[in-house]
Amino acid sequence: MAITGPVLAVDVGGTSIKAVVLDDTGSESLRRAVPTPFADGPEAVLDALRDLATDRATAAAAAGTPVRAAGVVVPGVVDPEAGIARYASNIGWRDVPLRDVMTSALGVPTAIGHDVHAAGLAEMTSGAATGVDDALIVVLGTGIASVVVSAGNVVRGATGTPGELGHIPVGNPQTRCRCGAFGCTEMFSSARGVSRLYAERTGRTLDAAEIVARLQTDSDASAVWQEVTDTLARALVCGTLLTDPARIVLAGGLAQAGDALVIPTAQALAAGMPWRSAPELVASPLGARAGILGAGILARAAGSERHA
């Protein structure tokens, strides 16, 4: 059984590292976020992660609610069983023994997981994929990735990297991705992609939320958003044809755009499969919290294993 009591949940993203203390109901306290210093190299990111997690654990102890376990979720290729962050292009990590590092720093059992897989766990447990046996959970953040759920189970794949929807090449083939390939979905339909497209079109730098807020008053924002949703829909067509989900869940920060994202994407998704019905497309009620909540689920499992 999963342990009870406070746990520390940490979500390492391309833009920020977020840490919170979660109680048994999933309620948050002591939330803090720091920028991800990826430009300073992988060691700087590891130091920032360790410092933030230690700071929040110390704050929890001072508040009389010491954490009993921790869960840390990161992007890239992760080996949860070995506790190793194998590779992350945005960060530059290679074979980092992250579980050992964090367990040593925090003094509590610590689980390591993939950020999107963790978000998928949260969606299956308390989000928009609850009770759905076959689903595609797409997390739209700084990058894009997805979780494939088949017959109620998360598909792991041969190398632990299924659902890399962000690197399906359905965008402009002249655009090179940070991964080295061309035309990757996340260069167009991630939060970073939205900002990039708008800056290239207007010369002005706005974040994705600011661009979404301008959709009704800014023709450039509307044109960019059309490219964003059309490109995302093409990737979702590929995902649908390969995995046949009953429901597609859009999660992550960009999914907070709600109907502004869901309606045009759903229309383009249906148009891309004229010979069959499209799966239901919904925005997650968990929003950007899914990764943190998933980290909490992993933390409780890690703690129960230690106390078994």
C-alpha cells in the first residue's frame, strides 16, 4: 500500500523546476519554483534541483510536517528501476544517478520517473483519463510528449520511450528541431513553439499565454495559433492511427487554453481522418499540475516499498 502523510513532489521542466509538499488528498503546500538553468550546463541543473528539493524538505520539517518520501520527475530518457536519468537533450544529462543523489540529499526514499509518464499516472488516477482503458495523454509544455494507455496499462515500449509525439515530423520540414531532426511537432505546437512562431512573424517576444490572450484582437496571434493547432492535429492523426485511443487528453500548461485549443484541434483532427470517427478530444482538468501530482504518486510508491 502507498504510504500516508506528506511527500515531496518535484517536476523538472525545460523552463522551471517546481517543488511542492503534497498531503494525502493531493493538496499542495510550500510550493516554490526556480528557473531551470539549462544554459549553464547539466551540473548547474542538478545543483538547482538538489537545492530546491532540500529547501522544501527543510521547510516542511520546520512546519511540523516532515516528508516521508520524495518523487522527482524529469524529461528525456529515464530508467526508473535503476534510478538513472539516461538522457535529456534540453538539459544535457547523460546517465545521472539521480535517485541516489536525491536520496542522499533528502534522507528519505526517493523515486525517479519520466515527467510525462508521471502526468499520465495522474490523469489515469484523478484526471481526464480516469476509467478509460485506451487513451492517448498528450502533455503540451516547453516540449511535447505523450503517454499511450492500452487496455488500462501504460505502454512502456522496447526502450522506454513510446509516445514521443513531439518528434513526429509533421511540421515545416525546413525547421530544425533541438533534437537534430526536422519538422518536429514540438517546434510548432509546444509553448516554446508558439512563442517562436509569433516572434518570427512579428519580431515581438511573448509567451504562449500572452499570445492566447490576444487571439481575438491580434491577427498575427490568430495566424500563429492556426498553424499551432493544425500541426498538433496532424500529429494526433498519426497517434490515433497508431494507437486507436477512445480519448485523447491534452494536458500540460498549454492545455490551459481550453476550448481555444481543443475546438480547432478537434476539427482538424476529424478532417484528417475522413474515413473513420475521431476519438474524443478533451483538455485535462489537472492542467500543469499533472506532473507534480504524478511525482507524488511515485513518491508514495517509493515510500511504501521502503516500509514494506
